[in-house]
Amino acid sequence: MSQFTLSEQSNQTEEELKKPNRYIGGDGLEVFDIINSFGLDYYEGNVLKYLLRYKKKGGLTDLKKARVYLDYMIAGYME
């Protein structure tokens, strides 16, 4: 088994790994900044993350992931 560093395994720069374009809006605002600013918990943050990135990365899969977290939140709210 060969050993590679993360940068050797990927063509992405360190900056792209830290700040992927799929998490940055047109005005430079990052999803994680919104999550932190609003004090969202894990589930809320994931709903937002998947919803905001689906056009740039996962498409329908990301929308389904958002729904999983949202359904979990709804179920907990209804109890």
C-alpha cells in the first residue's frame, strides 16, 4: 500500500479543500458562516448545507439528504 498525502491524492489546492466553491454563494458568503451566525445545530446545519449546495454538487441526492435531516427534525418536533 502506497502512502500519499491528501494534496498528492487530489488535484485540488489546499484553499479549495478548505473552501469548496459549492459552499460559497455568489457574494462570497459561506454556508458555514450562515450556520454559525444563526447558531444552527447539527441537523439544521445539514438541511441548510445540502439545500444550498445541491445545484453545484449532488443534485437530487443532496435534496434527499436535506429531506432526511428535515424529516428527523419534524419527527422530533411532533413528539
